[in-house]
Amino acid sequence: MDKKRLTKILARADRREVAAMSAEILKTCRPVILKEPGKTLAMIKMREPVKQSLFYIGEVIVCEASVEIDGARGIAVLMGDDAEKTLDMAIIDAAVNKGLFEGESKLLELEREQNAEIMRENALFLKTMVNFESMDGEAPNDLNAFKKA
Amino acid sequence: MAYVAVSGGREAIEESIRLLDYHKSGTDKDIEIEAIENKLSLLVDRVMSEAGLYAKTYAALALKQCEGCVEEAVFLLRAYRSTLTRNYYTNEVDTEGMRIVRRVSAAFKDIVGGQILGATYDYTHRLIDFRIGEEIFEDARKNMQALLAAQTPEPVAPCPRVSDGLRKEGLLDVCAKNDQKPLDVTMNAPVFPAERSARLQTLARADTGFVSGLAYSSLRGFGQAHPTVGELRCGYAELCVPYLFDENESVYIGEILLTEVECFNAADDTDRLKLTAGYGAVFGRNENKAIAMAVLDRELDAGGRYPAQNEEFVLTHGDSLEMNGFISHLKLPHYVTFQSKLDAVRKTRGTEHE
């Protein structure tokens, strides 16, 4: 599992789920905290479609932490200020890098639940999709109409 | 008149600050931060946008602290932000792939991906609903959760931009990707003519009322003709930062809600016409600001004699903190400078009243 997928599942998960996974790791090893969880900023870089250039829309508060398990380092960066969850995520990352993490099936289960939740929410939004009914049988093609206007 | 330094008022100031709580003490009821964050979310979005800081809970906290005053809340967030380091820059945010919650086009009725109204006040009756005063929010939440749980999941599909079709047809200019590092106006004040990145960042952070008013002036005739909203999209965009130990990996840090707009205008293209586009993007659900930003982006590209087309005018007068700070300072003691003005006026009027 790549880091983006791993961190996406963990970031979306309830902090108690993440804490439970971290607690499993702590049963067998003692991570060294290299960087205590603390707040910092991330600047958000966007690409606009008109001239295809880059700009910064603003910043977001993130919490970061770094740990080490038997020489394997792990980090976490998470939007918001949940220090405990960030530390737990760093521990999980270090365990993954050390090859000690055994919770992949749990991660996949969480991912399925998260995706289902997002898709249910998406269904709510899609219910507001407009079905246009033309009142003119000879309505012109939209794009062509716009060009003539 | 000699210059006389004065001091005083310390106790009065302390009492004045204490009195702020008096204005909040008219009820035993408190308003929870979570309630502000979720029930006044458009206000929270506005504060985050104008502060240039996406932090919902802190924006809600700031609003509670200052009795819902937008400019004070912006000030508080900016001040807090200045105490933090900035250790990360996100990867380029893919707004084309955003999880759409609302998307409309005023240019075409049939767009790939469809027109999704999402949640909007556009079609509501603007009549005060007095039942809200008696609403039991627990029930409202339970009802919505039940509604959500009853949905049949629908896969999330990214929607291509409306402007893509026009570019393919050659009606809109196609630009190559420009990877020039953006200017950061929080670190460097823009010089004029400003880089495009400075313009967009400044407008994204600008006061909603200022941006809207200027765009309105343009629509009323102090600028180009009526633009068309080619696409307004609101949705969740993923934020990722590079993974420290492997440059080929990235870390998902969360998602933010954004509103993005492209407006179209007709413009000369030597012996024929073409379309041009203006762009707006803001934190949260703040459609009018995003549309106004897109209008101003296009006005500034076009240039001209009106205020909305004057880059320095537009980009230096819309920052909430700066404008309100400057206006606010007018009420602070100006005893010496005003005395000087008074002396000058008196001199011109003779000495009969001395």
C-alpha cells in the first residue's frame, strides 16, 4: 500500500481506530519520538486553468510528528491539531517502514467503510442533478448557440 | 503649541476590555464552537477565506471571541497564523478531480458530468422561517443521518472543466503549463505590474464585500460587458505533501472545501472574436466572492480606465486586515495632529475668537 493511500485511510479514520492500531504496535516495540507532535502550516499550491499557472490560495494548519522504531523512521502530517492522532499515525508509519505493521486488513476494511460513506453522501448531491427538458423541439446545440450569441 | 506627551487611560482600557464580556452576558446560554463551525459554516468559510487560513475550528473560535465580527476574527486568525512556522508546501492541488458537491454552468445547459445544484439558497423563498426558533436540532441531525444512511452509494466521478471543450474548439486560448514558482504575498508585497500568482492570492484573501462591490461596478458599466459564468464548482479537494523519506511518495493530509469559477467574455482576436476567461477560487462555499474574483481577474487582464481594471487599485485596497486596520486607526487619539490642523485653520480665520 503506498503512502498516500495509507495516510488517506488513517486521516479519514476516527482517532480511536488509529489509536487502537498504534496500541497494537506499542505492545511489541518502543518507538522513540524524534519530533513531538506540534502545529505548523502548509501552504496550498493550486494550478489555475486559464493560464495554467501556479498560485497559493492560502494556508492550512497541520500537525506533524516523527518517530523511530529500531532505526526505521516514521512521520505523520495531518490537517488540524489532533496531536495524539498525529503521533499514532507516525508510529504506524514507522511500523510500516520497519515491516512490523500487521493491520493492513483493518485498513482495507476502514477504506471500504469510508468509501461507502462518501458514495452515500455523493448520492445525496447527485439527487440535485438537473434534468433539463427542452420546451422547443428544435433547440440548437448548446455550444453552437453560445458561439452565435 | 509645544508637543506634550501624555499617558493615561490604562485602568479605563482594562475596564473597557472587561466590558466586552458584558455585551456577551445577556443570556445564560452559551454557543458551542462546534455549533458555530457547523451551523454558521458560511460565515466560518468567509473568515477562513479572508484570513487566508483554512482552519474551521479556529475560525469558529475566533468568531465566538469577537461576537461574530468578521474583521476581528480575520485579525485573530492572521495573528495566530503568524506564530506558527510553515514547514510544508502542498503538492499541486487537483481541483479538476475534486469531489463535487455543487456545479452549475450559466453558459451551457448540457455539460459533461451534469449540473448539480447541491445545497443552495438560490431557489429558496427569502422569508424568515419562524419555526427555526423552535427547531430541535438533535432531531434535524438524526433525520439527515437517517437520510444519508438510506442512500444507495454512487461512485464519485471527477467532472471535466466546461472550458476544456471550448479550448479543444480553439475558442479559448490554450496555454502551456507554467511551473514558475508562485509569489507569496504573505512574504513579499507584490510590485506592479503584479505577477498572476500575486493577483490570484491577493483576491482569494480579499474582503468579500470589497471584491463583490468592485465586480458589481464592472457589471454596471464601469468595465467590460456582462460576463457568463462558464462553470461554478464547489467541492472537496485533496491536499498532499511530499513524503519526507521518498520523493516518489506523498502524504495525504486532508481535504478542503473550495469554490472555483471560470467566467467567459468575448474579446477581439485580430479580425475576429474569441472567448477569454477569468478565474476565481476561494476557501469554502462562497460563490459570489469566487464569481467576483473571476470577473476582476478578467477585468485586470483587459485593463482600462475604470477602478476594477486598475491593478494597483484592486490589489492594494481589499485586504480585510489592512483596510479595517487603517480605517480603525482613525478613531484612536490624534490629538497632536488635529491640534496642528486646528492651528492652521485658526490662522486663516484671524484671531478674533482667541
